[in-house]
Amino acid sequence: MRYGGKQKYIESPDKMWEYFEQYREWVKNNPFRVHDYVGKDGIEVWRMKERPLTFGGFEVWLFENEIINDLGHYAQNQDGRYNNYLPIIRKIKETVKEHQISGAMTGVFNANLTSRLNGLSDKSEVQTDGKIEVIFSKGKTVL
């Protein structure tokens, strides 16, 4: 399949899940190789770092394996043509999210980036009545 060529299709939701399982296996077997220096002498090493699951990564894997160009029409379900794929798409996205969050919670992945990618945030709101109180070191208060 060439870029921009005719898209193939995924025959069934079960087949899509099968492809996702193959992608998961590929991710597991293809960690990132990170160049690093350790110790007081800066010994050069190569470390293997777990590759996170991503929905975009799944789409790239499908493209590189000449299965389909992208999953946009399945996920968007225009005209209801892909209703039966929606539960699998949702399951894939939740599996990806769970993997990323669990990885962040255990220190494998960057927690800040993971929370942003998954729409999680620690928000705080500060409200004032328009007055600011300043306290000086000599105990004098100005309003």
C-alpha cells in the first residue's frame, strides 16, 4: 500500500481487536533504546525503556503493516456506518489510557505528560473579593 493509495478496510470489530493485540505485542517487544551515561566516571550505556501504547501509534502500526491508512472514519462513525466498531474503538482507547496512567503511576512514563494527554489535571481556583492584604515585617497591615 502506498501513501495516499486506496485504503483497505478492517473486516470486523474482532479483526480490529486482533490487530490491536498484535500492536500491543509489537510495543512490548520493541522498547526504546536510550543512550545514557552513568556513575561518577560517566560510563556510556544503552538502556531499554518501555514504549507506551498510544492510539496514534496503533494507527501508524496499521499503516506500516499495510492494513489501513487511518482509523478516522471508524472512530468518527459518520452516517452510522461503523456503529459495530464503536465498542472496540472505545475499548482500545481505554486500554491505551489505562496503560499510560498505570505507567505514569509507577514512574515508567512521565506523569505530567500522561495526565495532559489523558485530560487529567490538578486544578485549583483562587477567588478574591478584590482586596489584597499585605503584612509587613513590623506588623503593620495595609488594606
